Amino acid sequence: MTGRSSTRRAGFTVNEAVDSGGFGRFQWLLLGYVGMAWMSDALEMMLLSYLGPALRCEWGLTPVDEAAVTTVVRAPTLSPCS
């Protein structure tokens, strides 16, 4: 006996688990749906950036009121139910 202890471990690493699972149809669908959700969120923010100044001119809003409109639109994303 050489005095070395065995460092063999049970189980596998996260990388080994991901590699064994592969990347199939489900992962492509999930990637597509998450990408569309991310894109729609970015589109909403872009729309708000154009809508805010237009509402300020049209409705005579102050900058604080304009910020309140944006906050009211984005506030439901903070809800745990959304």
C-alpha cells in the first residue's frame, strides 16, 4: 500500500449531467419561447421610451407624471403572481 487515499466521489458534476441530457427539441422550443418573451419585454421598454415624451406633450404631463406612467406600466412585473 502506498498510503494514498482514494478520492473517488459518488455522483457526477453539473457539466456531466448537461452533457448526458443533450440538446434536443424541447431545449430549442424553450430557447425560442424565452427569446420571444425577452424580445417582447425589450419592445415594451422601447415603446415606453417613445410614448412618455408623446404623452408629456399631448396631455401636458410633468416629468414626474411621465415617470409615474412608466412606473404604473412596469409595476405588475414586481408582483409574484405575474
